[in-house]
Amino acid sequence: MSELAASIAHELNQPLAAIVSNAQAAQRLLSRPPPDIAEARAALDDIAADGRRAGQVIQRMRAMLRKSELSVVAQDLNELVREVTRLLASAALLSDTTVRIDLAPALPPVRGDGVQLQQVLLNLLTNALDAVSRRPPEARLVVVRTRPSDGGLVELSVADSGEGVPPEDLARIFEPFVTTKAHGLGVGLAISRSIVEAHGGRLWAERGPGEGATFRCALPAWNGDTRSVG
Ligand code: ADP
């Protein structure tokens, strides 16, 4: 994650720096008496081109994640939940958060890359721990659930008792670099969605039935087909 984030930051820095300096140049050119419209227009053209380039960097990153070779084997999502919640047990303890797991018995396996699927759950759980940290300790609850769902899908959900996501942001938070955190990068959900889609699944956010947010991930159940994913 941090390597990928560093390389994205590096690739985006150049067009962003060029956008800022061209915008400043355009401001100067337009406030001159008389304003230099032709040069200002050229600077604006450069800004548009650099903006498109920054967009392409992000497109490429998403395409790369979709195409990257996945080591595809049958994955038991219940086992994945146990492993990742074990990894986060001390973080949960330190932050006075109760993490409850509710696993469906005899859940069909899904096909996928264990490391990448772990990464998705790790991102969702880390966000949930962040979200509940602003509640009083006795109200900090995260529930991880698995269940078979309609259409041959297996669903994994992470629900928390945090402040929830405003309805107008439910879609936007999956875009790269959207963050409300002082030190957030805003790439966790974008990468998680790319991983889930590379597995033929879907990842989305809902407002909880009561308080908080629920993130749901639906993945196709394994059907013995050994073709590669993605
Ligand atoms: P980051 O965690 O670096 O901000 P993410 O892509 O993981 O990046 O999340 C993007 C944004 O989505 C967060 O900044 C936050 O505003 C919102 N978000 C994610 N998970 C939750 C959650 N469980 N509850 C409320 N808001 C959330």
C-alpha cells in the first residue's frame, strides 16, 4: 500500500506542480495592464492538459490493479476474517473498540488472491476503527459479518457505530484522493474497490440501519472454474 501510494504521489506531483505554476502565470498575465490574453489562454491550455495527465495516472493505476496477476485459489472468507481480526486485535484493544464477528456456517468459498482480499478487509476495518474513535469508549462497536447472498454471491460486511457517511458522499468516498482525515491519503477505498472488481465482485457503502456506516463486499462464490480472474 505505502509503495503504491508513494509512486502515485510521485507521478502526480509533477502535473500538479505544473498546474499551480501555470495558474499563477495566468493570474499574472491577466492582471497586467493590458492583460495578455493570448499567453493566459496558452497557460490555461497547459493546465487542462496537465489535469488530463493526472487523470490518466489514476486510470493507469486502476487498470494495473485490475490486470495484475492474481494468485487465484479458493478462499474461505470466514478464515480470512479470523486472520485479519487477529491482526487488528491489539489495535482494537488499544482503542477500546469491541470487534464482533458473525460468520455464516458452511459458507461457500470464493476464488481470489488471499493477500489482496486481506488488504480489502484490513482497509475496511482500519476505517471502521477510525470512525468509532470519535465515540465514547462504550459506544465503539465494529461488526464483521459473512453470509451467502442471492445470485451465487458471498457477502462480507463491516458495520460500525461511527458517525456514518453523509448520503451525498456514499459514492464519492471511493474516488481516489477523497479523504476527510487530516493525515488521510484517500486511496484505501479506491484500491479496495479495484481489488474487489478484479475479483468479479462489488464493494459499496451504506448508511447503517441505525447509526454508523456499513461497507458491503459481494464476491462470486467459487464454482470449480479455474480460469484466471480479472
Ligand atoms: P483515508 O482513510 O485515507 O481517508 P479511504 O479511501 O480509506 O481513505 O477513505 C476515504 C474517506 O471515506 C475517509 O476519509 C472517510 O471520510 C470516509 N470513510 C471511510 N470509511 C468510513 C467509515 N467507516 N465511516 C465513516 N466514513 C468513512
